[in-house]
Amino acid sequence: MSEKKHILRPGRRPVQPESPLPGGVGGGVECHEIGISPLHPSPTPLPWMEREDLSCFAAVPRGAEDIAAHELKMLGIAGAIAGKGGVAFVADRSGLYRANLWLRTASRLLVQLAVFPCSNPDELYAGVHVIAWQDLITPAMTLAVDCSLRDSALTHSGFVALKTKDAVVDRIREACGSRPSVDTSSPDVRINVHLHKNVCTVSLDSSGEPLDRRGYRLERNEAPLRETLAAAVVALTGWDGSVPLVDPMCGSGTIPVEAALQVARIPPGLKRSFGFQHWLDFDSSLWDRLVREAEDGIQRVPLGLITGYDKDSRALALAARNSAGAGLEGQIHYFHADLMEFKPEGNKGVVIINPPYGIRMGEEDDLRELYCQIGDIMKKRCKGWTGYVLTGNLELAKYIGLKASRRFVLFNGPIECRLLKYELY
Ligand SMILES: C[S@@+](CC[C@H](N)C(=O)[O-])C[C@H]1O[C@@H](n2cnc3c(N)ncnc32)[C@H](O)[C@@H]1O
């Protein structure tokens, strides 16, 4: 199975990989009543401004789809359908804004405009051109086209992105007399085209920057966990803030920070902006109200509830800065310690470990030993606790030497990982 992605650049045709885009659900096989679709032609599609039920697709790291569907349910958005790599749901603008603000595991939220069969350039152009783009984009605005292809007759993602852009700007020029320009770095409107088995789904990307960019990570350390994945890990452990949570290899603190955001009821999107804020239909008073309500619900993290350790003091300094950037200054404790010195306080809680697993030449023996130590430390010093290890290396995981009571499959980008659960008694 081949998958190709492309982001259209102004004036040239480079290929730039981006975060994963929809696969199964919302990946083009369903036909939703937004925009005109030759699969189920709608004689009188509602103008964009009057549409209330938006067909949405949340792209989610694989393995976290059910969690994202549950998150949507908790936001009062019923009927979400989890599929491979994402969740399809219907929401009004308030639901779309809340989902962007609050979803911890989704990487972007797309709003479907049209779905149509597409096996050649003419069908692509016609299917895109029929959308009333002048309702969505004025000539003064900027746009970008992201494209992903799977198992389709059109195989050149750069070409598909270019053809899509042509159809969009032609339609706007016909309606308005001039056309918008392309800006790939920070466009007003990001258009998403997904071709799967010769069915094309055209969507607006309501998130803009991927949602894992929360705005709190100021610098990157060597192997930071993606924020959406860290949030999924915390959710999979079932941790609810009633017992301590510790991360003995916290690096830049992504797991402690995501856990703290959850328990403090801080929306992950509070510190950032979103694509939909540039849209012509943006309802700023609705948005301001949602943000105010969220801010009113924020609580402090109880002292000593969440702790991170690492042997790398620079990573710890970064973790402290990231925590402060997330609005959690002084609410997570960090300690400089080697795993060998680690002993959690109290007789129950959750230990989450994300050890290194990328093996470079000469590192294998060290990592085997580290994984042995993880097993020993969990067994001897964490009695009564529940342990979790997230790793992308199943061979190394064997060296932990304890029997996992559960295994969750999660994808860190293309890397298939396991979150292993250990009952420690
Ligand atoms: C994969 S990184 C963790 C990344 C982290 N989850 C983040 O988001 O930044 C593994 C971390 O384990 C730490 N580490 C490796 N060996 C260690 C040891 N023996 N004791 C404590 N920390 C260790 C490294 O310094 C590194 O920060």
C-alpha cells in the first residue's frame, strides 16, 4: 500500500512530509452532505455560513482512536465513529471550536466540504471547482493545500495539490475578479485533499498548526514524545489524579505535563491559535466565551501529585520551562536522579516510563542493561504501584523480565510502539 503526501509551495513543487492524514474513517468512502458531491449530488447545498452540522474528522495517532472518541463524548459530541487513524463526527461550530480547544489526542480536525469519485485530473478539477470557494476565501486571504494519496490512479501528490489550488483560485477569480495567493507557512485557510481508492475528500483544516503543538514546548530535546501520544498514554493508564504519577525518565517532561494538564483541567489548546480563527465565519464572541469558561474551570495540581526524574539535568531544565509554559509553574516536581536511585514515595500510584529505544551502533548492550534495570527497579521499589513502559523496541522490552498484564499498541508516527502494563506487588 502506498501513501504519498504533498504540501504545495509557492512558485515551486517540493515534497514536504507532514503528520499522518486520514485513513479509513472520513478517508473518502463516506459521502457527507457538505458541499456538492457527484456521488450523491445535492441540488441545493446550503451556503457555508448557514451550515450547522459540519462533518468532521479528527486525525489521531493510531491506537488512540477510541480515546479520542471518548474525549468527544465527554465534550458532549455524541455519535463519534472511531476508525483507523481517526474519528469521524458531526458538530456545529461550537462543537468544532471546543474539540480544537480540548481534544488531547487529536493531531488535527478537518471539516469535509466535498467527497467525489476521482480517477483523473479532470475529475479532480471539476470536483474541487464546483465548491463555492468564494464563500470561504476572499482574494485578500492566503491559502495552502495539503494532499495525501493512497491506492489511487493519481499518484503524484504535488500534481494533485497544484490542480486543486488551480481549481480553487479559478473559482474565486471567476466570482470575485481576482485570486488569493498561496502561503504554505501560515495561510489563512488550509485546504486538505485526501485521495483514497479513487475517492477524493476535500476538507478545510480547522486546526491550522497540528494540535500536538500546544504552544508550551519552547525548545526540543533529543527524543521528545509527541504531546498527543503522551496524552494518550496517560489516558490509557486510567490515571485520574487520585494517586501519584511519576515518570523516572521524564526527559522534557511531556508525560508529567500532559498528566498535569488533564488533572488541572487546562485545555491543551489554551496557549495557541487555530485555523478556524481566520475563517470568514469565525464567531469570536462564541470563541471568547468558550475560552473564558475553560479558564474558569482551571484547578491547581495538588502538591506532590506529579513528579519527574531524569539523569540529564539539561532535559530537566527544559521540563521545568515547558511546565511553566503550560501554565503549571511549580506544580510538577522534577528531580535530577539516575534510575538506579529512583524510589517513589507512598505505597501506590502510577509509574510511567518512556525509555530510549532507538539503537545506534554500540548502544545495544547499554540499552539491554537499562531495560533489565527498569524491570528490577519496578519489581523491588514500586510494590503496590502500577507500572507502564512505552517503547518502540519489542526486543528490548523482553529484557524488562516482568510479565505484562496488558499491552496497548500505539503508533509514534510510523513507529509501532507498545505501552506495557505491569501490576507490581
Ligand atoms: C526517550 S527519552 C524520554 C522522552 C520524554 N518522554 C520526553 O517527552 O521528552 C528517555 C529519557 O531517559 C533518560 N534516561 C536514560 N537513561 C537514564 C537513567 N539511567 N536514569 C534516568 N534517566 C535516564 C534520558 O536522559 C532521556 O531524557
